[in-house]
Amino acid sequence: MARLSYREALNQAMSEEMERDPNVFLMGEEVGHYQGAYKVSQGMLQKFGEKRVIDTPICEAGFVGVGVGAAMVGLRPIIELMTFNFSLVAIDQIINNAAKVRQMSGGQFKVPMVIRGAGGAAHQLGAQHSQSLESFYSYVPGLKVVMPATPADAKGLLKTAIRDDDPVVFIEGELLYGIQGEVPDGEYTIPLRQGDVKREGTDCTVVAWSKMVHLALTAAEQLQKDNISIEVIDPRTIKPLDEELILQSVRKTHRCVVVEEGWPFASVGAEIAHRVQRGAFDDLDAPVEVVASLDVPMPYALDLEELVVPTAAKVVSAVKRALYQE
Amino acid sequence: MNDIRDEAAVRVERELLLDLYRQMLLIRRVEEAAAKAYAQGKIGGFLHLGIGQESVCVGAIAAARATDYVVATYREHGHFIAKGGSAKEVLAELYGKSTGASRGLGGSMHLFSSERRFLGGYGIVGGHVPLATGCAFAAKYRDEDDVTLCFFGEGSVPQGALHEGFSLAGLWKLPIVFICENNQYSMGTPLYRTLAVADVTECAAGYAMARDRFGGEDVLRVRERVAEAIDRARKTKQPTLIEVLTYRFRGHSMSDPATYRTKEEVEKWRQRDPVPLARARLVGELGASEDQLASLEAHVKAEVQEAARFAEASPAAEPDSVFKYVYADPSIDPRKL
């Protein structure tokens, strides 16, 4: 096992897939000469050349649309968005073209593309640069949505996403690029719809993905001091969702808290809460809690930002509510 | 000698125009049959007819090779047929049948044919332009010399996505020909109320594209001028923006009585209707016989009648198809997501 950063793991995934398949290419703003806005594509231009590591102007609708057209005729584009906030100006290409071409054509065309980039709040980036948009994309039939939390998951899932024949929205944690973790040596992939138990526990299930996994693990340490044992389930893929893994855990712990960075209304957390009550109603000893960001645009000031986003303290509190200890 | 050579040239042109006339007439008759079926309640949804504009798709696609790609809008019955699609597939799709071009899942606005490299009809105005640019990108990436033809109406010219597609095509020198079918109205609004310039091709300069602009009443002219642009794209990878001046005689869709224009205006454009103009030229200077044309027209009529019968008699769209084509991944059933 090598110890790699999340960004190095992503870089390895793309480089390995580009080595094995000439139809795979990387396109986006600053991916080449600048070496990536977050340095995820560092060294790739030197390795693969300008033909396959392609800098674009700032025109997300343009180059995401280019990815869709190229995928329809047999290429496997990796389209990097500097952040998913900018996906909003390309959302017509993603929702109306990428997600629908296969069905509209009666199965004649497929769109094997990955749309990847940073998502979620970072530090004090304000209202337009701090959004978690997974609920937008997982809402849409035809898309798959993947959100890895660790370097190992990032590499294995990105390789799977690149080989997948459907459009995959691959949202990376903006604050996760620098985290380190053990990554298996050699070739490996992780199937979509396969969640992961990030920490075993007995008293309450906490479902979290991407950066929120780390928040849940921090909360777990704090709760352990009060002799509360939580099980952290990371679905890793939002759509398709490994519902069974979540339900198995809830059937064991009888309680469930969902932690998400997005807004609470019509959210992925709300969907998971619905599925837990539907699939494990008789096993639940308390209502399902959802810890989400507050339903407001992100403020800039540090103390206000901390008020809005989920924190370990909020997770601890939600778990204690689920245990009727608060 | 001169007489003999001229005769041979006339024969070649006659054969070519006969074929283009047949295609235009077939498209027109298919759309008339569609309008009739729509009025009878046999087909639903939106129905956008291109009656009057047939010379643009027929002439342009006649200039392309079978391996070239075509991407079109929601007014694309003609483009689909010009690219080799059948009247049966169009009408069956409009009837929502499993035998339709897109198995009844697409409808009038979303005809597709992967085997003919017809990449579809799209319903978001201008939203297909970056996609077409991507198709051209793929051909260049693979060092193939296939060209992409991207059709759109003048109503999509103010749309942002179109300019992003243009910009990347010009920047990366992609083998694509952008063909603006200026049918004078974006739904009910004339061009002078939607664009600051009267000539759509003026924007080509900002994207280092070649440009051309001409009337679409002569299908042979359309073919010839588009052929120049295709040749340029294939050999030099320079994209071209073409504006073809044309007219739709029907409303924007079946629900539009087109009261925003005068009878005089429509009558003026009727004099430039490409279908009777092609016929007149065939009978006139190209020396086709009335019998020959009557036979061709009878064949077209029979083909459309047969297509309508086929569409009516075809099996309904399959219920399972609703779930089958959402994802390419066979492990995914949308009922269990």
C-alpha cells in the first residue's frame, strides 16, 4: 500500500485509464499548462501531450457539450469543471443532453463521459463558490453521481466511472485534495452502488459521504468518550445508492442520522431518510435525523460560515437526540 | 462536340436534380401526412413542420458523404430523411410506435439514427451546437476526415450555447459546417427584433470561421455552396458558418396559425418555394418529361401512404423500453434505483 493524497489518487486513476484506452482524454479549464487549478492533473500534459490533455477557454456549456458529442461517437471524455459551482452554466448540457440522449434515441447512442471537479464548501468562499449540488444531479434519470471521501475510494471509483458507459457526475471534496490515505498497489476498481463501512459501531448509524465522512469520524471519536458507538456508512455512490448497506446497519443500531453538506430541502439526506423509514420502519427506535447546511446562501464571515455548515458538534448533538439523550 | 458535352452535363444535372426533387417531395408529403394525422388526433405532442425549407436539408446533406455526421433541431424530419432515414421510421415515431426511429421514446423532436450517423433532433434551442462541435472534435481527435453538419434556426443565434460551440470550433479548427436555416421567424418573432444585425454570418469573423450566405430556393445551389464548405472543413479543418435564407409556410408548430405575417409576404415567398422551382427546372431546361415526373410523384405518394399504413399497423411502443434505455449499464433498473 502506498500513501497518497486524494489529488494524487485521482491523477493516478486518470493517467492509468488514459494509458490503457486511447479514447480517454482530459478536457477543462487550466488542466494542461497550468497543471490543474487544484493540481489534480499535474504532469499529465507532459505525459500525454496537448492532444489528450486539453485546456479550454472559460465556457462550461461549450466544453461540457463537446464532451457529450464526443462521447456519442465513441470517445470517453473526462471533463473537468474547476468547481461544480460552474456546472450551473453547463447544466443544460448535463441534464438535457448527457442524461437524455440514450433514452431519447431509443438506446442508439450512449454517453460514456465523466464530469468531475470540486464540490462543497471550502473556507470562506462565499455564496457562489460553496455549493453542494449532488441533489441536483442525483435527481436526474440517466446520470450517476459519485462522491468519494478517501484517496483509495477516489482512485477506484474514478477508474470505474471512466470505464462506465453512462454519464457520471463525479464530485470531489474541495477540502479533501490534500488528505492522505493508504491506496492499494496495482490495478483495482470499486464498483458503483457499493457503499463502505467507514467505522463499525452499535448504537447509531451515521450516513455520510465525501467530506462529511471525516466530520462523522471526528464526531465518532467525541461520542466514544461518552460510550456512544456510532457506525459510519459511506455510500460513496449517491446514484445508484447502496440502500441495502444503510438498511443493514440501521437494522443493527435502530437509529439513523444522515449528515450532508447540501441544503436540507429536497435533498439527498431527505431521500435517504425516506428510504430508511420505508425499509426499516419496524427497526427504528427514533426518528431519522438529518444534519445539513442551513437553508441559506453561504455567508462569507468565518463565524457565520461555521454557523451554516454541518459541524462535528452538530452531528454529536443529532446522535444524542436520536438516542434520546438530548 | 460542344452539343454532346452539354447534353451529357444536362443529363448528369437532371439525374441529380431528379433525386433531390424526389427527396424534397417525399419530405413534404411526409409532413403533410403528419399534419393530417395530427389533426385527426392520431399523433400528439409538438409537431414542427419544415414545409418550404426542404431544399436546405436536402441540398446540404446531398453534399456530404454517408460517413459525415448530422446534428439537427426539433424541426428535423427532413434532415432525418435526407440522411437516409425512411418515411416509415418518421411516421412510426410520430405515432409513438416501437418501429419508429427512436422506438417511440423520442417523438417528432428527437429522431436519431446511429447507423446513418444522424445524431438527433434536439429541443433546446441552440443547446445542440456544442454537442455537434464535440462530434467534430472526435473526428479530428481520431484523425478521421468526416465532417459534421450542424443545423439550427436563426432563432438560436442569440443563444449563449451556440456561441460557445462556435468559439471552440473556431479555436480548435474543427471540421464542422454550421448551417443556419433562416426561416425569418423564431416562433413568431422576426429576426430584426431578435438580433442587432440582419446578416447572421457577421459573427463568423469573431470565431475565425469562413462564411457564406445565400437564398435557399434552389436546391442545387444549396448543394454546391455547402459542398465548398464541407470541402474546406475536410481539407483545412476551418469551420464555416452558412446562412440560408428560407421560409416555412406553416406556423412554428401545429398550434400556431402564423398571424404575425401578411398574406402578401407568404405569397412572395411562395414564388420561391424550392419544390415547384425544382420541378419547373426539371421540365424546362433539363428536359425531364411530364410522364417521368408523374411517375416519380406517384411513387412518392405511394411511399408515404404505405408509411402511414405501416405506422398505424405497427405495434405500440414497448412498456419495458421506458426502463431499458435510461442507462447503458444493464445492471441498473430505474425501478430499483
